[in-house]
Amino acid sequence: MTDDADAGVARPADRSRPGHSPDVRVGSATDGLTPIAGAQRSLAASPAQWLALAAIAAAALAADQLTKRVVTANLQLDEGLHVVGPLWIHHVRNSGIAFGLFASATAVVAVLTGGAIAWMLAYFGRSGARHPVLPIALGLVIGGSLSNLLDRVRLGYVTDFIDLRYWPAFNLADSFIVIGVGILLAALLDVDRVPRRLRDAPARR
């Protein structure tokens, strides 16, 4: 005789019965009982993602260093060359960070840049698989930051040459940093938007 306390209580299906298939539901593990939400998916960067990050950072660093060498070899300090419209190639030196900020504070800028690079590498190591564009975004930022840091440590300044007349002169490294940060922000917003879309979607019956 069945106890009244057991009445109405769903029992696991008897998997020993011939022809019976397990009750596997969407959102559960293969045993039909353990929620997938309880599982943890690693977001750590894979070796391929580390390789992509290193390649992009190296390419950004090389491009910036090459253009600086071309400018310093062909233009005297403070000499300018008009290209088109508001664009000039203007050879100037900057001891600060991007776009002339924090000039004459080389040691402080170098320490801050080194700390930022270390933080980005640690973040990528933990969350590199969070979005497919993270190697591109952080590769551009790290490559640009490393190139300018190398110049500050070696020379005490960086060479700027892209002059739009209405904005302080900058270089390719500064451009890579700004572009990389823009891509990074867009990627993080996209990652946060996906769960919201799933949460707001009407439940299927």
C-alpha cells in the first residue's frame, strides 16, 4: 500500500524497463536531472587565442616603429609635409601619453603603461574566450602601448607625426590603442546584450 505522503510525487523513470528512453530535457544534463546552469564553462584563453593576440600585437608594434623610423629619417624635427585636406605629416616629439597628455612625466607614464599592459594580459588569460574579437582588440592596445613604452624607455619620448591641425599630433600606436579600446567596449556590450535578449525572449511551450 502506498503511503499518502508519496502520492503525487514524481518519481524518476525506471531506466531498466526495455524500450524506455531517458527523460532528457533542454537545459539539463544527459541524465535529465542536473541543470546545465550549474556547469562551469572555462573562459580562459586558448593557445590559438594567445597566438592571435601575440601576432596582432607584434604587427601593431612593427607598423608603428617602421612609420616612426620613416618620419625621423625624412623629416627634421618640427618639419611638416602636407598630404591632403587637413592631414599633415608633422615630425614632433611627445614625452607624455596619447595626444600629448601628461607631457614631461616619462617615468610616471612608463609605470602606468606597464601596469596597464600587465592587467590586460591577466584579463586575457582569464577571459580570452569570452568574445572572438578579444585577441584583436587587446592585441592592438597591447601592441600600441608596447611600442610607445619602448620609445619612452629607450629615448625618453615618442615620435608623433599624424597632424590633423585641429587635434594634437599622434602616431599609429595611439591610433591602434583607440581602435582597440573601441572594439573592446563594443565586444563587452555585445556579450552583455546576448543574455538580456535570451532573458527577454518569450518562453517556448
